[in-house]
Amino acid sequence: MIRKIVFFILFTTSVIANEDHCTYRTEQVKENGKIVKVIEYKTCTETENLNKQNFLKTFLTSPEYENSVIFVVMAILENI
């Protein structure tokens, strides 16, 4: 039963992939032909889609699904 719940939660949550792009840049400080310091820069552009809504969050917080949430929780608690 727990496996089914975990499976349901994992596949109903939204996964944002490949929307963030990062570029990496490395600089080396040399003195007398020896590397003294290595500086690494990471620059990312993050995007967030504001129209995308998670079904689980909508299901748990929306008033129209209020009775359904109660029945689902009751059914889970009865079977534990």
C-alpha cells in the first residue's frame, strides 16, 4: 500500500527539466608558470513557468476537492 502511495506522489508532482541553463567558466592565476589559484564561475538562467500548476497541490488546497481529500485520507487510514 505504501508503495502505491509513494508511486502516486512521485508521478503526480511536476518535474521541471531542461528549463535552467548554466554556463561554466574557469580562470587560472599563474605565477612563474605554476598555477596558484583556480577560479570557477557558474552562471545560470532560471525560468519559472507561472501557469504550470501541480495537480497534487491543487487537489489538496482547492475547495472543490475538499470532500474528495477527506474520503481519500479516510480510506488510507482505514487500510493502515
